Amino acid sequence: VNVRQVHRTGYHFQPTKHWINDPNGPMYYNGVYHLFYQYNPKGAVWGNIVWAHSVSTDLINWKKVEHAIYPSKPFDQFGCWSGSATILPGNKPIILYTGIIDKNNTQVQNYAVPANLSDPYLREWIKPDNNPLIVADQSVNKTSFRDPTTAWLGRDGHWRIVMGSRRKDRGMTHMYRSKDFMHWTKAGHPLHSSAGTGNWECPDFYPVSISGKNGLDTSVMGPNVKHVLKVSLDVTRYEYYTLGSYLAQQDRYVPDKDMVDGWNGLRYDYGNFYASKSFFDPSKNRRILWGWANESDTTDNDVQKNWAGIQLIPRTIVLDPSGKQLLQWPIEEVETLRRNKVELNNQKLAKGEKIEIKGITVAQADVDVTFTFNSLDNAEPFDPSWDRYDAQKLCSQKGSTVQGGLGPFGLLTLASENLEEYTPVFFRVFKDQNKHVVLMCSDASRSSLMDPKTHMKNGNDAYRPSFAGFVNVDLKDKKLSLRSLIDNSVVESFGAGGKTCITSRVYPTLAVYGNAHLYAFNNGTETVNIESLNAWTMSRPLQMNH
Ligand code: DQQ
């Protein structure tokens, strides 16, 4: 085995080599899914950014085609940064992206269109001469003015887009309107802004249905929808969203009353997940979310293995029935990769017990488990002095081995034979005044024997955080479910049907390929029951960007 390649993923999207970051302009057009992404054609670190392009008919098998957009004109010669696709009336796709025009990082918004609409893969893109379409005026910070969204059409027949930006420390989304998609005028106010949150990158703004599970086209408005505004916070490198109302009259987005803007708000993912973008898939009436996971290994290792960054498994997004958060779930197509099913049913786990799940290739697996318990009485009290917004701190103090009352219980993924290495994904339940608080962790702190001191990332220790989030779940039925997609150096976990999601990148040295083990465990005094556990080896897609 080439030691540099043991951490390559088997079924996640990644090109054969070099650096990737943000997913760009995802769309479905005439039977084909398109994924563009930020790519460095020259190496495994960020730089020389172009839009690489891959196509698929099933979101699983991907064919790499020519780079769609790359620096070539004065309006993008220092970089082709993130952006989005919109399908215009008459079934005509158009891309908006950010061009870097000078060494000072000045940002403008450009467009590109397919050279030949009858090419099923839309291989060639043209950047017409009337670019750039939008240049920052005096009121805009021109080095923080990027990542145009998919456009939506207002009732007045005018298109709208927003770009991520800031004014000093106030994060905001500047809004522009256009009748013909070519001439854009800045709105007098941002769609939304929030003090003290710093720069907003990669905004995403879209409706979700209040009444059903179907996804909606980006322009849908009205009484049956809520809107989602997601931003990537430059400062924390996490993605936050609020649910709210799009007031069409005032052309403003207003978060619901109990929503929090900024870093105490809801996150798409409490781990390594950034610069995501969603799109509406009309072939299955769903909204799909693509997110990027950076490496957490050292830059030296990235350069040695000659690749960095993966796209995570696309997720469908729906509104939770509570109306207070979103639910995310891996697209159903990923289930076509499942092989060799193993299952466990009604298996008790007393305090300190663990059961090995055998019969699958754990390094590349899909595991779906439902735990039940008889009582909540043993849940430990939630100490009022704990920071309610800092789940990660709580997880790092009360890891998987610290005995609790109800939990910690869950999975030990990517475990070496003698547990020198493991990445636990687990729950721990606390009792608060009149409700329960459920903590979910994905703890990378014991994931690798590589010495974090000698494997420095950008001068710091290798990054092995105890990622965690709270799960807003009603425990009346005394059940908690967990699904983890494991793929060599990534563990993507979905708690309680996708209420809380956490992605970790990990770099085991022993728990690789056939030497990785998987356990279900319980370190709480309350016995938990594995009501059902289904696990599969995940096969490689036949085609992945070769
Ligand atoms: N990555 C792009 C920017 C965006 C950032 C540059 C987010 O357009 O703001 O590669 O990761």
C-alpha cells in the first residue's frame, strides 16, 4: 500500500489529484447533474483557482470534463472564485461567479454561458465581453464582495441575487436586481445583515416547504414556505443558517423570532463542512446540498499525497416538522453502493460493554443504528455553569470514555484492534430543569497515532477537535438514532434523522483498510438497547473522475 494514499476516499467526490475547495454552480440540466468546484490545477494547496467541472447522471458516478471557467480576461485574470448557476426561462443555464481583477484582491461579478446548449455535458463555457456585470460602488467593500447566489425572480419580474460581504465587522448580503440579467442595480439595503459576525462568504438563500417534503425552486414564495439564509462565517469557518420570512414587499429577509444570527446560531454541520451550496433538482423534486470538507492533516502531508479536499455526500434538505430547524439526509442514490449487509437487533449494551460489528469493510461503510433505553432517570444533571453554546467544549471534557448516566453510547468508528486509534460518534443525555439536553459528539482526539506535535498544520498541532452539537430531540419515545458514512479519512454522521450533523476528517495509521474495526459501545450506567443496527460495506463508484 502506498502510504501516502491510505487516506484517499473510496466513494466521496474527489479528483485524482490537487487541491479542491468550494462546490460551485451545482445544477441539473437536461438529465445531467453538473458539479463545478474551486480547483488548483497546479498543486495540493490553495491557489491558481479555476472552476473544474464534472458531470453525472446519478450523483454517484462522475466524469471529469474540461475546466469550465479559468482566468483569461481582465475581469478574472487573478482568479475565478465561487458562484452559482441559474436556469433562465427557455431552459438556458447561466453562471455568475466572482472574478479577481488585481493583486489587491478586488472582486467583481461575472457571467458565463454554455457555448453549445446541445452538448449534453456543456463542456465549453463562454465569458462574453460585456463582463464584468457588477462592480462594487463606493458603498461596498470591494475586497469582501463575492460568491453570487442562484438568482430568484420577484413578483415584479425582476431577478435578485446576493453576494457575501461585510461593512467593518457587520456581515451582510448585498442585494442586486435586474430585469434582463445583464444590467444590475444595487438595492438600497442588504437582504440581511448582522452586527459583529465578520465577513460572510458563500451565502445561500432559498425556500423550504412548510407542508411537505418536496424541495422548491429558488423563486418560490408565499404563505406555504419559509426561507433559509445560510452564510459561511469567515471568522469561525463554520456555516450558520436561520429560518425566517422573505418579506417580498420590502424585499427583506427577517429571521424568525427565536433564531440566532452568527456563531451561536444553527449550523448545517458541527464539524468540517464549509462553503456549501444547494440547488433544486426538478427530476426528483428535492433540494440538494453540497458541502466541502477541507483536510485536517498537515499541509506537508497534503503536498506529499498530492491532493487536498473532498466534497461530502450530497444531502437532501427539508424543514423539520417543528419548523425550527432543517433536516439533512444523504441522498438516496448513495444507498446503491451498499454491499454485504450485516444487522443486529435487540442487543443490550450494559455499562462498559462494547460489541464489534463484523462482516463489513469498516473503513468504507454505511452504518445506521437506533438505540433505545428504558428510562431517562439516570441522565446526569446539566450544570448551569456550562456554556449552552459550546457543545464542543463539553464533548472535549466528557469524551467517550468518561462514564456517564445515560450515555455516552454510540459507535467507535475507524478503531484499531487494540483501540490505540478510534473516532467515537456518540450521544450523552443530560437532565436540565424541565427538559433533557442531548449532546452529540464526533471526537477526533484519539483518531490517529501520528504525533500531533511533530505533524504540525500551519505551525499548529494537527487538527483533531472533539466536534459536537446539541440535538433538539423529543426523547418521549426513549430512542436516539445515528447514521455514519465512513470513508477512510472522513466520518459523516447524522443524529436523530439529520437534526444534527457532524463531519470529521481523520488520519488513522493502524485503522486503515481491512484493519479498521467498528464497535457499538455504552459507557453510561443506564443499559441501552440496540433496537436495530444495519451496516454495509460501501463499494466504489464505477466512475470517479478518472
Ligand atoms: N472560497 C472562494 C471564495 C469564497 C471562499 C475562493 C470560501 O469565493 O469566499 O476559493 O471558501
